[in-house]
Amino acid sequence: MAEIGAFEISLGPVACVVADLIRLTGDVIDELPVGHEARRKLEKRRLRIAKIVQRELKMLRSAAQRSAAQPSRN
């Protein structure tokens, strides 16, 4: 399982890399020399991206499961 924001996803290495990138983005936001309001907006955007990524990874997982469940046509 990889944690993205407050979300958990499980897609192996892809999920781990994506989760690490989003986590690193949060670290960068923390280090930026910007005011509280700008930091809040950036964090809000980062969480929105995390939600989108979670939704896309769930769709990929569902598609992979459907594909695996279909009988082979060979």
C-alpha cells in the first residue's frame, strides 16, 4: 500500500513512485519562502492532484482486473 495524502492505493511500484512524488511535492511546498495563504493554496492543489491520481490508479486497477477475468481468445 502507498499513501497519498489521506488516501491509500495499491498498484505496486507505480503507486509507490507516484506517492513519493506527491509526498516530495509537499516537502517542497513546506520549504518555499511564501506566505501562509500561498502555501495553503499550493497544499490544496497538491491534495486535489492526489485525489485525481488515486481515481486514475483505481480505474487502471479495475481495468487490469477486468482484463484478467476475461477468457483468453488465443
